[in-house]
Amino acid sequence: MASRSEGPVLEIKDLNISYYTRAGEIPAVIDFSLSVQRGETIGLVGESGCGKSTVAMAIMNYMGANGGIKSGEILFKGRDIVRMTGDELRRIRGSEISMIYQEPFAALNPSLTVANQLMEVPLVHEAIGRQEAYARAVQMLTDVRLPDPERIMKAYPHQLSGGQQQRVVIAMGLLSNPDLLLLDEPTTALDVTVEAGIVKLIAEISRKFGTAQIYISHNLGLILETCDRVFVMYSGEVVEEGTINSLFTWPRHPYTHGLFGCIPLPTANKNAAPLQPIRGQLPLPHERPRGCNFGPRCDYFVGGHCDAGKVAMEYVSDAHDSDHRVRCARFRDIDHSAYLKPKNVREAAEVGENVLEVRDMQKYYELRDASIGAMISGKGVTYVKANEALSFSARRGETVAIVGESGCGKSTFAKVLMGLETATGGEIRHEGRDIGNVSVHDRTPEQLASLQMVFQNPSDTLNPSHTIGHQISRVIKKFGVETDKNKIHERVMALLDTVKLPRDFYFRRPRQLSGGQKQRIGIARAFAGNPSMVIADEPVSALDVSVAAAVTELLMDIQREHRTTLLFISHDLSVVRYLADRVVVMYLGQIVERGSTEEIFDPPYHPYTEALLSAVPIADPEVTKREIVLEGNLPSVTNPPAGCPFVTRCPRRQGAICEQQRPPVQLVSEGHAIACHIPLDELRAVEPVIRVPSEDERAHA
Amino acid sequence: MLILIFKRIGFMVITMLIVSMLLFLLLEFDKEGVAVRVLGPYSSEEQRAIWLEDNGYNDPLYVRYFSWLGRFASGDFGESVRFKVPVSEVMWPRLWNTAILGFWVFAVMIPLSLALGILAGMREGSKLDRSISVLSIITTSVPEFASAVLFSALFVFSLQWLPGTSSMMDGFDFKQLILPVLVLVVYDFGYVARMTRASMAEVMTTQYIRTAVLKGLPYNQVILKHALRNALIAPFTVIMLQVNWLLCGVIVVEFFFAYKGFGALLLEASLNKDIFLIEACAMVAVFVAVATQTLADIGYTYLNPRIRFS
Amino acid sequence: MTNASVATSPPATGYGAALVRALRSFTLLRESWVGMIGAAIVLFWVGVAISAPVLSPFDPNATVMPLQKPGAEHVGGGTFWLGTDHLGRDILSRIIWGSRTVLYYAPLATFTAYAVGIVMGLAAGYHRGWVDDVLSRISDIILSFPVLVLYIVIIATIGASGVNIVIAITFASGPGIMRIVRGLVLDLRNRDYVAAAQTRGEGSWRIMLVEILPNARGPLIVDACLRMGYVIITIGVLGFLGLGLPPPDPDWGGMINETRQMAMAFPHMTVYPCLAISSLILGFNLLADGVREISLRD
């Protein structure tokens, strides 16, 4: 047995995990091995269904009713967790191994105070009194940088913001000073600027407490920022592992290459260097191919070689780092530099006349307070300013992105544009006609057809009760594109071809489709009436990276072909940088900056844009960033600051003027505007947030 | 929180007013009909006219309603046609008897159904869970009048353990209370148990229970501290609303076992068209129902910190 | 091509396909033995009700021989399998014919209550605003009545008849159905496919009936089965209290009421109708449980 001071904290050997369903046994994790040293952070990365979360649950030996560890060992400080009794497990859980969860709100008990939930951890694991437990909890809340810990202790979870909740969960995990911390997508449910703060905190923890960590994420950029070593998983298996530097600079598995080709890195460009989606789909667990699981999707697949039998992990001995292993039968034969060359290069699309003009558009919601107190004071009605003085325009064939975090008003704007809500002020001209006050019921079929939308959530976008064919033909009929039954049918088939789906999808129902396929149908539906403008509200944010890349490319191909104006709503600046021609940055219902993509990503910046740029994780170890972490929470839309909306979190606050006065809109150039009190010259003087090395400076060059 | 209580009570008052209006219109809109019911079908035209004049029935409808409401609010419900005494003299003792019956039903039903529901919901899909579920489906499928017959056939006719009627002619007799309580409990515990089970099962699948387990808490602490607190919020409301159901159940059971309770009184009044007694009984029944619903709402808010502090 | 043209005419497929799917999902019941037993019981009684003229050995209203025990032989041939009542009517025949009464009025009342509840629930949940306020208040007030008190007051006022029972049940359970439908609609109306329908200019009734309602069917089918049970209980209770269908036509609740005075001496007169009504309710409740189990599975 290994002694406490030396040897790995955790060692997993040949772990196999299966789920038992009515359909039979489904292997979820196959031949998984890993070891974690003290103070080390290991990253597990992969798309949904690859088995990464199952590994975390197995380490806790918490498999649920239908999961089981089939074989292998999980040695925690030399003791096998798989063979522990319930009591032994209980003593380890929460004291020596803790876990941080994806959705902090769901992970906290809604009817117990934070104090109650924190204090029980040391109380149950150590022989200490309530007072000491309380003091420890307060101290830990301070350590996770929560302001006013005494107040937080008394609060119930719902009284805290998402970021605060996650800090409480982290504090809960650290209270007994564990040896190992499991983090299962700890920032996926949070906004980018909040995420940046949590990521920084997690990095601090491993430095300060020496806690070993296993960080699970689908986001390669986050893994790069937090981990020392990384394991890439695909369909239940680790396909590649290595140190961060080695794996990110010299990936060796075709799937890892594929993942990098799907991420909109700063070097990607929709015309000169488009994304390279991985073809095909993830195999279902019971339909995995023989040999290499990635075989059917791989460009280097050789029949009889790759599908001959199990492929083992091998050391990449020729690489720049000896501690780099890959599960590929042909990694020595592959020309790895070929992946770096841009393919499918396209011409930049031609931009035409203005299709959309928004001028001083505002949307207020009335909030009626029916309480007696409000009636007495006469403040019965308050206004939520969801959109305030929005002005921008979009031209034919152009892609305009609206960027902002949750609550910034971007979805409200989309609703007004679509006529699901009407504007309270200003105007929106689409093809010359004011539609800001025209609700969807009062629009003509031509107006409706010319302005369509692609929705965010694939599980929601199609009606589960109707066939695909029915749903698309209904649109065609409703818009009067075709009236003859046969013609409608032909048009549906043509649309299915356009979105690259087989024609027999006509008779399918939404539940028989994958998320990516549903989004494709959503795109087909939006383009059914030959719209002049399409609004895409986070169309790929719910999809896995490789699927998202394919859908993004498809959307842009169709847009280019039809010279459609695309209004792309997103929280993700990487995607925006990749596909937008012009960008509008929103914060708390207002536009803080707008301009062409190049203008937005280079100084002068609005301080919020600057922070947003810094917050987005980038999966390229040679790209350097200036670190700007925002303090505090997003203010509530019902009670926004009187002056600049960003004043409560702005690191460049000028003083009273920011709190009291609306910032002026300063024109940097025609089309590039920044709403800020800071003089433009001062804003121009800052360094770029992101620095991308030139090709010659790169290590792999 | 205080505002919410006022709101709920306000709503309760409004409901009672509307119910009283409907009831008044339903029963007293036709004043000739009232006279016929009070004075009997053989009364003469003249007698009725005099009676109507004497009792203010020739006033406009709304004046009649408000004076009726005023008398009602002050506890003067009029005189029972059948018993020839003030309604309150008949009604309050009967209500007290029903309260005794109701107390015992709740005293047996709540612990039984909560215990079964929690046991079943703790391990969803287990054998125990399936057995409790099927048992509760079977018991809720036998309506009170049927189970009263079946239990009587068994305990009174075959085994001769218990008396077949519960009229309590010679004073209070606990033995006579057993069958009515049994019938009501058997029909109703299944519903509450199933609600508790559903609530418990749902809580057991939540992520915060997983958090509690992975914190290393002992199983009993996970259940008692983390699960029950959330799982019992929904059943609390369900139990409070059972008062409403009990008001229906007692009608059947009291009728069957000749128990001198409120339900039997209401039924008798309806069958005899004893108009003022119907009004009084219906208003009291609705008052009890609405009051418990109000309490249930307020209690629910109090139990649920998500609402309490928002 | 024929298939395609069928698929492109929405109103026909909307409901035609829904029916086919409802039948297909019925075969899914195989996977829940509880649901299977429930379906078997219900189908048994439906079969009995349909073939009552063939099955019943005697005229249900004819006075044959009073106070016969079960199994007694009739002098004119035939056996009183379940005995006869105080008026000499054959109990088995009355139970068989009584199944017709209950299986006629219960589905009818459930259906009308659903028609009212769905329309109210859709309107309240989809339009929100004052429509919702008014409808919700009305249903709150009706629901605050103890149900049976409501029935007794209504029936005592408007009189006992089949139609009046249907009206009373619709009045009393419509609001409950409305609440369920409203809750489901409040959830479904925020789905993106509803927004998609709105942005292509569909009318609000089409959205409610074609886009929203079909997706609420799972919970509604479960509720409808449970509610059938309650309606059967209600009809039984009203009969038992003497407020049900007027005699002499057989009605299970009424049979129990007429004979309960003699239950101590001749339990067979009351026990068999009790078993009949309980088994039918059990059938619907088990069916509801089975449907719920299956609908939760996928």
C-alpha cells in the first residue's frame, strides 16, 4: 500500500463501466486509465455522451440504479473505491474527495440556509462543535471571495446569483480540505464574465491548497486555462492524452485534430480559413464499430487496418513530449501539418443596400405591483427597460451579430423584430417599412416570409406531434410560396437537400432526430419562404462542438447563396468573431459598442467589450490574453444604475459622472460607436486584449 | 408575507360573498317557491302572501340579499322548516359530531399515509414501492358507500364484531366510531400516500440529494434533513385540501351509518328542501373548505423559503 | 406520392394521425402489467354493456321471485346466479344492464367536462391577461365548494335526471380540467415551435389546437382515466343517496341504496353491485397508472 506522502492521489486502472437498460448492457466507459498526482489538475474533455461525467461519478462510486462498474480499479490513496463498503465510502465522500457540479442552483438544497448546508460538512466528518464549524464556513466563504460572508451564511440559495451559488458550492467542497476535487462542467451554466471569475478561483485553489483536481469540460479553451494534463475522450474511450502544451500544440489523434478544426479560434475566418466540421455522427453506444470508434468519420481510415481489432494506447515517442499517448493505429502515417492548411476557402460575400434600420428603438415592460404598500405610495407601475435606444443597421448579405450575456435584452430585441412583442418607442424599418409597432397578427404573409427566425433550443424548435414534412410544408403553404400539393412536396424535398438531410426525413418525427438534425430542419423552415433576413438566436449554443461547426457552416452557405441578411444573436465572442461582419455589443438593454468585427476586436474598446474579450477562453496555448476579471453581479433589469449601465462592474470607472449621467455615444469612425464617458484617446491607448502570434512565431511552424 | 396573508384572506371573503350570492339566487330567487317550501304545499294563496309580506319578501331582490347576508353574518340562520327550531340549534351540535369523526379520520390517516408514501418514494421502483402503489390504487377504487357495505358485511354480518349503526343513541360509544372512521380512512389514505410518494420520489432524484450523499452524510440524515423538508411541502397542501373531501365523505358515511353528523343533516335538508337549513349548511361547508384552503396556501408559502423570501 | 399528399393536408393528418398514434400507444400498454389488467377490466365491462341483451338471463325490471339467495333455481327454468332483490328482480341481470347506464353517462359526462375544461384552459393559458383572470377566478370559486355539497345543492334544485347529472358533473369538474390544461398550456406556449407558428402568422385557435393541445395529450389521457373513475363514483354516490337516476332502470348506486336496509339479512343484494362498481373504477385507475408509467418512460 502506498504511503500518504508519495504516489498518486488517484489511480484508475482499466476501468470499464456499463449501464443496464431495457435494451441491454451499454458500455459507457471502456478501458479507462488515469493517475492524478498531488496538486495536479487533470482535464477530461469530450463531447456529450463520451463518458466523461460517468468517470467522475465512478470515482465517487455513485453510479445510480442502472449503472455498474464492470471491472478495473479506482485506487484512491492506494485503497480501491470500487470495493469499499458503504460506510468507508461515506467517510471519504465530502471529506477527502469532493465534487463541484454543473448547475449550482440545482445542487443546493432550496429549503436550507447556506450556513446549514456548509456547516454540516465538517460537523459530519470531524469531531468539532457548531461554533468552530460556523467559523470555518465563514472563513471558507471569504476564501472563495464572496463579499459579506455573514449575510451569505443566512441566505437561502435562491437569494444568491448563479456565480455566488457556484462559489458556495466550491466552498462546500473545500471545507474539509479534500485531497481530490472533481469539477463537472463547473461553469457551463454561468455567463462568460462570471465564468472567468470562477475559473480564476479554481486555479487559485490548486495553488493555495495543493488540491488535486479533475476538471471535466466540453470546452477545450477552459481545459487549457485550468489544467496540467488533458485526456480527450470519444465514445467511451480515451483517444489521446498528454500535457496541455504537447496536446494542444501537436495533437496526434484525427479526432483531436477534428475538434480543433471545429472551434472558431482567433485564427479561423469564415472566408479565408473556414471551420472543418467532422463528418458523420457520434455512433450510438450499442452501434459502435469494430476497432477504432472514430473510424467511420476519419479521413485516414484504412479498412482491414483500423477496424481489425482493438486499438491500444501508444506513446508518441517521436513527439516533443515523451508523456503523450494516442489511441490510433495510423498516427505515424498521418500528415499532421495538413490539418493546419485552410480548406474550402470562399470568396467574401458581396454586401448590398440596407435591409434593416433600427433607430432609437425601445421596449419597456410594465411591471404592476398590486401590493397594498405600492398602492399607498402610488408606485403601482414600474418599468423594466428591456431595450433602450437601440440604433443600428444591417445590409443585404451581411452578418450582424448581437453579443451580450443573459439579461442584456438581445432576445427581447429579436421578439420585437419578429412581431411577438411591439416596441414602445423608436422605429424598426425592414425593407423600408416600419415594423416596430406591427405585431405578427398584422403583418402580411410576404412580410412574415421575408423575416424569419432560427431558434436556440433544438429540443424545442420543432413540434414533437407533427412530422418534419408536415411542419415544413405548412410554412410553404402559409407563405403562399407554392399552392399546388405536388409543388409543395417538391419544395420540401429541395429544402431537405439544401440542409443536407436525407429525403426520407419527410416522414420522420422530431424525436427520431439528433439535436444537429433538428437545427437543420429549423434552418430549412426559416428559409422556406425565401426570407430577405433571418434572425438566428444562439442557433448552435446547445450543440456539441463538432455538430455546431457543421450547422454554422451550413447556415453560412445558405446565407451566402441567397444573399440573406443574418442577424446572429450570441453570447460567444469566438463564434461572433468568426462569422460576423459587424458586431453590436449589448449590456443591460443598451448598446455599449457597435462596429465592424475588426473594430470591435481591436482598441479602442468599450470597457465591457474589453472584459468580455478577456473572459472568452481560447483553445490555443500560443495566444496570449490580458486578464480582466469583473467584480460583482449583473444588476437587476428592474433596478438598473442611473448613469452608465456598466458602472457597477466597470474596472475603468471614472467616478460620479459614470454613476449619474448617461454616457455619450462617441463615434470612432463611421459605423464604430462607443457609449462611454472615457475620452476616445484614452480608450485608444489600451493594448489589444488578445494577441495572436504570426505563423512564423509558432512552435509547430 | 403579511401582504400575502391579507391577499388570501381577502380572496376568501370575496369567494364567500360570491358563493352566498349564488346560493341565495339559486334558492330564494323564486319567492313563491320559498313560501311553498316553508308553509307546505297545502297552504293557501293568502297565507303565502301574508307570510311573504311579513318576512320582507316583497322588497327588491338586492335588499333581501343584503338583509339576508346581514342576518347570516350575525349567526341568525332562520328557522328550520322540518325541525321547527332555529337552524343554529340543529346545526352546531351536528357539526361538533362531525368534527369528532373528522379528528379521528385525520389522526389515523395522516401518519399512515405519510409513512407509506415516504417509504415508497424513498426507493422508487422497489418491491415495497410497487406494493404500496398497487394497494393504494385498490383502496381508492372502492368508493365509501361500497366499502361501507363490504365492511359491514364482514365485521357486522359475518364476524359480528362491530355495531352496524353509529347513531350513538345511548351517548358516545367509541365502538360505533370505528367503522365510519375505517371507511373514510381506507378510501382516502391511498390518495395522500400516492401524492407523498410522488413528491418524495421526485425529491430523491434531485441534484441536491446527490450533493448531500456525496458530502458523505449518513443516509438517515440525507432523508430526514434534506429530503423530507422538501418532500413534505406538497403533501401538506394535499392534506389540508382533504378537509374539503372529508366534507363529501362524511355525507355518505353518516348517511350509511345513521351517524348524527353535519353531512347527514345537509343531505336530509336537501331531500326535504328545508331551505334555510340548506343555506346554512352549504355556507358552513364552503366556509370550512375555503378556510382550510386559505390556511393551506399560507402554510405552503411559509414552508417554501423560495416564496417566503421573494 | 399518396403518402406525401396525405402528409401535406394538416387538419386530416393532425387528428387522423393522432388517432393512429393513440391506438399504437395503446399497444404500448403491453409493457405495464398494471395497465394491462386495468384495460382488461374496462374492456370486460364494455363488452358486458354492449352484449347486455344477450348476457342477462332475466328482464332486469321484471319481478320474478323475491328474496332468493345466490344460486337459487327459478321454477320457470334458469338460475338466479347472484340471487334476487326484495322486489324479486334478478340481481345479475340488473348488474349487467346497470353497466350500460354507468358506461353511458360516465363517458358522456367526462367528455362534456373535458370539452368545457379544454376550451377554458386553452383560452386562459394561451391568452393570459383578463381572460385568464376571469376564468381562473370562476374556477377557483367552483373548486372551493366541497364537490358533493355542490352536487347535492344542484341536483336538489334542478331535480334528478340523467341530463342533470351530466350538467352537474360538467359544472363541477370542468374547472379542475381547466386548471390542468391551463398549467400545461402555460408551459407549452413558451416553446420555440409555438413562436415559430406565431411568426408564420397562424391564428390563435390553430396554435392552441394544432400546436399546443397535441403535446399536452399525455397528462390529459392519464387525468381522463382517473376522472372517469371519479365520475363513476359520483354517479354511484348520487344513486346511493337517492339523488341519482329515477327508478326503475337499473343503476348500481341506486341498487345499493334500495337494498341497503336489508343488507344485514341479505348481503348479496348490496355486496355484488358494490363489487361491480368498485371493479370498474379499479379498472380505470389501473389503466391510468399504466398509461402514466409508460408515458414517463420515454
